[in-house]
Amino acid sequence: MSSYYFIFFVSVVFNLQTAVESLLCYCDSCSTTNYTCVTDGYCFTSSTLDAKSGQSVKSYRCLEKSVLLPPENPFLCHYANPLNDTFVIECCKSGDMCNVNLNPLLHEKKKEPPWFPGVISNLNAWELALMIACPIAMICCAVVMGFSHLQRRRTLHYHCPENGDAQDGQPILGAYSLRHMIDMTTSGSGSGLPLLVQRSIARQITLDETIGKGRFGEVWRGRWRGENVAVKIFSSREERSWFREAEIYQTVMLRHDNILGFIAADNKDNGTWTQLWLVTDYHENGSLFDFLNRHTVDIPGMIRMALSIATGLAHLHMEIVGTQGKPAIAHRDLKSKNILVKSNGTCAIGDLGLAVRHDVTTDTVDIPLNNRVGTKRYMAPEVLEDSMNMNHFDSFKRGDVYALGLIFWEIARRCNVGGIYDEYQLPFFDLVPSDPTIDEMRRVVCIDKQRPSIPNRWQSCPALQVMSKVMKECWYPLAAARLTALRIKKTLANLSAIEDLKA
């Protein structure tokens, strides 16, 4: 009976308290009071994002009136809005335990869309890396190209016209000489001036006088900014020769002291026909043929000429391997009229219109498609007999060496030793007419096996004796037995050293 009164008493007290406090709420942390709490304010339910699990955790509590501001519409109950993605709260005071059914939801974060929806998500690591690397590489290339262009412009040294420097509206190519400009713009490659500079120079040249004529056209002495240049003007039917010679001259690494210096190639319309220009260095002594007709040479002069020609031919024949390499080149029309005499007594090989290059990768010879042939008087026996292997590049080099021996003979005849020398003559002058046919040359060289005669006086001079020995080894009927240009160069270099010691 006493226990019944106790329960009745607690119930009354509880009901009185509830009546006073007015609101009974569910409390998940109030285990001692049967998970309930009493408040004069609000019941609430909150949702909090667990940082570790990423899950939403709910809490149920009472909210006292003393902490509410303002009491009738507290700020604490306003967290349930779309910006809350880590904590939200929802309040109620509609009745006891009203917070049991509250379910405040966290706002879900929106994922940032990819650059290309549906594409990047399907890419693997390599494809993604390429997408990033390609734009960077393109930017780097653009920067390098821009820098290179700037460097070229600085190198060419263009400047604005001053004091009437410009002529006919042509751009000014700086205040440099041709030699200086070529040295600057070839970058060591030896392939000549840039095409734009070639055209600028060629269109500013004035022609002064004719200095030679041939089957191809004419050679003029021209002037460019006070400097002499040689202008070879091809006839329209010789367009292939003009194009081929310009192409060969611009071969990488070809520039050499003993190869005629190439300056420019251009075509000019004079109103009646198109002129094909090839501009080269000018040498006032003219060709070796002209020089030997007018002058004799002493022994050092003979050796200097012969050595320089052999050196130029050795450079032509030599293949230079590398990224800036040079193919082996054979001249195919070597003669005294195609060799220029420089002011210092050395020579430079010119007229490369019939030259051929050796392609090492395919082991082929790029024979030019033009109607010209070599000079009959200087043709090797195998060329005259039409027995030369045109697919074997060494065959062309051996033909050059045969012609080189004849040129040495022309020089040696004009060597003045003790006041004795011979008048200038072309090879085989006493055996064939001035313009021999192929058949006449074949009869003399191949059938009769004749060679230019060696004067007896040469045997009394050691230098001429060496020269005559070199000539004979260049003239062998068997092409494979002839000396190479490099071997000839070394022999003459030794002879030059001996003569220098005597002096």
C-alpha cells in the first residue's frame, strides 16, 4: 500500500512540473531520466557531418528559454537552410516528444563539373598527361620560334633607310661587306645566304661589262655597294643548268676557299625574256685558261695553283658525316676555263652545273636532267667509250681526277724555270682540232692511248718531275688505278713543304 502512494506522489510531482515547464522532449543523452528532458523553450533535433565516416549523426535535446534570442523566434533554430552542409538543426514546441519525428537533412555539396563533361572521367593517366603536356609543348615551340626569328633579324641587321641609302625601294642589308654578311648568315653551315637576302642583293646589282661568254650564256662584272661581283646570266634554254648549279652551290658545308664563292641566285624579267642570274665572287685574274695565256708561273706559283685545285676537288669529293654533313660531289666538267685564279695565286673551282651528288643512304647518284655534257677534250677514256658505270659514284670522281691531270699539264707547261717555258696550249692540241668530236677524242685517247707529251726538260727539275709523275698517275686508262684527289693533295702538300725549306 505504501509503494502505491509513492508512485502516485511521483506522478503528481512530475505532472505538476510538466504543467509548470510545459514541454517534454526526447533526449538521446539523458539515460538517467528515461531519455527525456523538460524545457520551457523548444525541443530540437540536429544533424552533424562526421568528418571521419562522412555520415550524418543525429542528436536530440532540449533548448532552454534562457538561451533563446529572441524567445519567440530564436536564431538557433534557423540553421536548416541550403547552405548548411556540415550542421543543421530543426526546432519544435508543438507537443511533448515532438522532436522524435524531426529529420533535418544536410545540404549535399555540388561536385565541380570537369572541363569536358564525360571526357576527362574516361581518360587514363597517359591520356591526361598528354592533354596537359601538349599545350605546354606548343607554347615552348612558339617561344623558341619567336626567339629564333628575332635572332635572325638581328643577324641580318636590317635597318631603316637613312640619308637616301635605299635604292629602288630595296631593303638595306646593313653596312657589311658581302664576305662579312656570308660569314654571319651561314651559321657555319656553308650553304650560302638566305634566299630573301639573295634576291635583295641580286636586284641591287648593276652590270658593268661582259667578261666572258659560253654555251650557257654570258658572264658579267657587276657592282653591289662598291664591291665587284661576277654575274653569270644563263639563257632560257639553260634553265636546268642554272637551277642545278644554284642547288649544288647551296649544299650544306660546301663553302670552301678553293670553291668559287656563291652569293645569290635570282631570276629577273627584263621585259623581253627572263634572265637567270647566278652571282658569285669576282676574281679579276679571270679563269686559269685566261691567266695561263697571259702569264707564266714560277715553281712555287705552280705548286700553289696545283695544290689549291687539288684541295678544292678533295673537298668536293669528300663526304662529311653528321647532322650538318655534306654529300660527296663530283664535278664532271673540270677544265682550266672552269677554274678561277684568285689574287693570292691560289685557285677556286667553279661551274657546278653538271655536278652530281652521292646519296649514301640509298647509294645512288642524282644525275641532273639537262642537255649539257662535259667538255670532250677533258673526257676520261671510260666516258668516251661509254663504258663508265653510271650507278657507281666513284666512277665520276675518277673522271674528275683524269681531267685534273690534264689541268696540271697546262700549268706545268707555263712554269718558268731559268727563263725556259712553253707557250700555252690546250691538252691534245697537236692531236685533235680546236673543237674535236667524240669520235676524234676516242681514237686518240682510247684506241691510240695517247696522252699529252712530257717535255724532257721537266726531268731536270725535281718539282716538275713530281708534277709529271702525278699527271701520269691521273691518266691511267684503268680508272680504278688512278690517284684520289686526297692523295694528290697530300703529295703536293709535301712538295710545297720541300720547296718552302729550299727557300
